[in-house]
Amino acid sequence: MKKTKLIESNFDACCLFFKVLGDPTRMKIILALDNGDLCVNDLTKKLQMEQSAISHQLKILKKAQVVKSTKKGKNVFYSFDDDHVQQILSIAIEHINHKNEE
């Protein structure tokens, strides 16, 4: 496997990225988005949470460049910021599943 070097100036951003992913509510949102773009209303129904809580967590995810938003008509849809987020999620799930099988 290719070893990736972290540029020292990006160290804090990398730590923040994993910190953002470490919240259970944000992880639920990320897992929901793994199935496709969703608006806040869809997320509130799917996760059975208040709109304000979802919006607050989406703001954090967006600031950390984990998700992006796209306005379609009257709705704002959220999706992964880029393919790397989905790849990291996939690898993390694979790792956890593997460790739980041991």
C-alpha cells in the first residue's frame, strides 16, 4: 500500500476531519448520505431528529468540507464533498467489520 505523507501545515486540518467524523449524529448523517443526496427534511425523517439538530450538524460537516450543498428549486440537497469522503467511510466500515469478526 502506498504511504501518504501529511504536509505539516495540514496536520490540524487532518485532525479536525477525524474529529468531525467522530460524532455519532454526524456519522448517522454521513451514513444516510452514502445512499445519495438528501435534503434536511429527508434527513430529519430518516434519522428521526429535529430539523435544527440536523442543520447544526450539516453546518459543521460543510465547514469541514465533508459535505457540500446544492440548491434544487426550493430545497437544498447535501452530498459528499468529493469521492474521498465516501472512500474513507468505506475503508473505516470495512476495518470495523473486519475487527469485529476476529
